[in-house]
Amino acid sequence: MSQQHAHNPPGPRAWLGLLVILGPVPLVSMDGSILFLAIPRISQALRPSADPAP
């Protein structure tokens, strides 16, 4: 009772699905790095404080 399964390489539809799923990842990572670099300047410009508003 030996079963053999044929190994089919992924077709264009599988590659397209992978591209659609992983496509936004570089955009999100670039957004995170830009915010990481910009937060000190934004924080300095806004001068946040813990004091309540009068």
C-alpha cells in the first residue's frame, strides 16, 4: 500500500497570491522606519508635556 504523490511546482496563480499577500510588507516596514526617524523632530516641534491644559 504505497502511495506516491506527484510534486507539482507552483504555477503563476500561486506566485501572484504570494505577491498579493506579501506586497504590503515593504510598505509597512518603510513607514515604520520613517516614523522612527521622524518622531524626535515631531516631538521637538510639538513640545509635548504632562501638564494639563489650563
